Amino acid sequence: MTSADRRALAAFAVAGILFGGTFVAAKAGLDYFPPLLFVALRFDVAAVALGAYAVATTPRDRLLPRTRHDAAGILATGVLAIGLTNALLFVGQGYTTSAVAAIVFSLNPILTPIFAALLLADERLSRRGVAGMALGFVGVALVVNPDPATLLDLGVGKAILLAGAITGAVGSVLIRWSGDSLSSTVRTAWGLPFAAALTHLLSWWTGESPDAVVWHPEAIAALAYVGLLAGAVAYIAYFGLLDAAGAIRANLVFYAVPVVAAVGGWALLGELVSTLAVGGFVTIFAGFAVIGSESLDVRVTLCRLRARLSPSTADTSTDAMDGPCGIEAD
């Protein structure tokens, strides 16, 4: 595994773990905040924290956007991938359960390849990738295990959540499409104030009042979590992964979110993890394995392993061919 692969894996783990707590924290915070104002305050906190980090860690000549592509990447990040996506998530979750919200929002990885096929020449999903995506979604359904009657009962909450999943998928693809020159951290630091301004405007437009906020310690803890951990830190990891791995693979993190939420509920809240959920964990892992195997030539890998175990046997098969075991090298 290369250092780039290790960094991508670490970013995936950080984003998945921290995003996984968002559904629980959002549900707790909505008892004390109007939904859109909660999102707006989250972005205020994240914008200050990430802006300070970007200024402290980035050379000054790389902090400012210079081209239309830079501006497009910032707007796609702030308005779509962060702003509208989270606004729709928090509002939609107020109409339904966390389990239903998690499974509807997990449509994001399935929707992403559709938009990527329209806008990105370098991102396509093979049949093996489709199979991995399907396995991942089935695994999410097993982990979340929503009431079928509740899930199939179409309503305003699910429509809002689906709109959020679509917005997130479109935003991530447009970030890649923009081809901007900014680092992911700087781009996100610029995008967060746009997300905050948008959600404050939506909060005002829908008649939410700051007087409705109840500043309970649990409210402050929920805001700190979604603003600092699931906000600034998770955004650094996720948008860095988006640049490194592409929109399709980066958005697989949303398959890991329900797993983290379930394990966190078991570890911190004493919630039971059913046998069905454990089967879902395995199914999601199988989906990841199928997708990851696209970059692995199994025949070459097995031949190299055999060559290490018995070099004298493997050497005789490389005379006429470029690769080991009679397999031509690329």
C-alpha cells in the first residue's frame, strides 16, 4: 500500500467516523435549535475554525482564488456540497427517524456515478463497481433496518432528504468538474462562509427566530460536535479524499456512516446491535472489497505470491513473457 493509499484510507476513516455521529448529534440538537438556524450556526463555527487552520497552514500566495475555476469550485463546495445538502438533511430529519434519514441519504453514492457520467470524463463505474455499490446499499439497509411501512410511506421528509442526497452528489461532481487550483482545505474554508450565509438567509426567510434557541449544555455539545468535529475536521478529510480519489469513491463514505452510527450507539448509549446489523456490516465490507478489487489484477497478485513462496518454480515461467507466470505485463 502506497503512502497516498494510506492517506486516502485515513481520510475515509476520519470522515466516516465523524460524519457517522452527525445523525445522532443533529437529532439531539434539533430539540434546542430551529433546524436551519442549527445548520447556519454549525457553519459559523466550522468557518471560523477551518479558516483559522487554513491561514495557519497555507502559504499566503495559495490562499486566494484567482480563476473562474477556483470560484466555481468554491461555490460548488459552499452552496451545494455543504450548504443546501446539510440544510435539506437537517430539515428532512425533523420529519422522520434517524434510521430512515440514514438510508435515504445513503442514496448519495448511487446517484454520484449518474452525474459523474454526464460531467466527468475520467470517472465511470464498471459493472463490478455497480455490483459493489449495490452490495453497499443492501448492507446499509440491513444495518439501519427501518420499518418497511415507514420507509415506503412517501412523505415530505423523505422527499427533502432525497433532494439533499441529490444536491450532495451534484456538488461533489461539480467540484471535480471545476478543476480549480486551490487545495481542498482552502477551497472548503472559502466555501463555508457561503454555506453559512445561505442557511442564515433560509432560516430568516422561513421565519425561524434566534429567540427559539435553548442554550442547554446538551445543545452546546451538539453544536460543538457538528461544527468542529463533523464540520471542520471531517470536511478537511472528506474534501481531501474527494480530490485524491474522485467523487464516486469519496462518496462511498456515506455507506460507512450508518455503520459508525450503529457502533457508536452500542458503545456510548448501550443500544443493541442486532444479528441483522452485523450481517449488514459484513455486506458493506464486501461491497467495498468488490469496488476496491477493480484496481487489483488477481492473477498477477497470485503469481507474485507464489513466486515469493517458491522462487525456483516461478522463474521458469518468465522467459517468453514480460510478466510472471506467463502473464504479459501492462
